[in-house]
Amino acid sequence: MSRLLPRSAPRWLTDPIVGALAGVGVTPNMLTLAGVLGNAGAAFLAARGDFLPAGIVMLAASSLDFLDGALARATGKATRFGSVFDAVMDRVSEAAVLFGLLYYFSDRGGREEELLIFAALAASFLVSYTRARAEIVDIPLREGLFGRAERVILLGIGLMIDQATVALWILAIAAGATAIQRLALVWLRAGRSGDEHR
């Protein structure tokens, strides 16, 4: 199994929404920005300790990530810049919510949570960075058991049920394991192609 969740939502679900958005002139970059702003709102709520609404807002805002790419393809507005912009804003959204939690726990002496947030953030970025570097050297890499969708759902549910610390533990470990998984896949594929680079 290469992923826990599919990379995109089913078309029977997204097509009607994408059609409606295109009909009112919404662009893919607008959706991307709306997702970032929504996650910033979730970060603000998390920083205040309002975990239930923070989790709901985070999941709602992050669901837009399933739509911006589909909207770009449906409207013929898929561009290389849009792809990079979407990926960068996804990282900003993740970092924003974790920063909100860092603010909350740092104000309450939550040293365990502070360390977990750092580990979770570093591991999550390594998951994406490993894929980016692999593709630069022409090694395809789409696998990864704990990608963005899994991370978002885990943290969102963890906030909603007031189990942020447990979610952070799982996030840090699972994202770290996924980064290692991807690096191992790069090593195997580079070896098969006779790559001698370090």
C-alpha cells in the first residue's frame, strides 16, 4: 500500500463543485489563498485553546486543496507557477496551525508539546522535500503512507476531540517514518538506474 488515502477526491464529488466555482469566476489561486486564510483562522483559534472550532475550520479550509487542482485542470488554468504556489501554500497552512498550537502550549509550560510540534513540523517538511529533490533528479516519487491529507485529517480530528498531544505524537512519528520511506525508495530507484551520485 503506497498511501493511506487517495491523492484526490472522487470526481463525482468534485465535478459539481468545480463547475459551480468556475461558473462564478473563482480561480485556482483564489481557492489556494482561501485555504491559507482558513488555516490561519484555525491557527488563531488553536492559539486561544478553542480546539474544537480550530479542528473544524482546519479541515474545512484544507478541503479546498482537493479542489484547486481540479479547478485548474477543468478551466485550463493549470500552470507551473500555480503548481509551485499551491505546494508552498500547503506548507504555510500546515506551519500556521502548528504555530498556533506552539503559542498555546508555550504559554502553559507544555515542553513535551513544544518538542513534538518541532518534530512534527520538521518531519512533515522532509516528506515534501524528499519528493521535490527526487523529482529534480528525475526519480518519480508519489508514494508515502502519511502525506498531507493524512496529516491534516489526523491533526484536525485530534483538535476536535481534544487530543492534540496524542495527535502530535502520531504525526511526528508517522511523518518521520514516511520521510524515511521516501528516502529508501529514492535509494532503490537510483540504484536500479545505475546512479552513482551521493
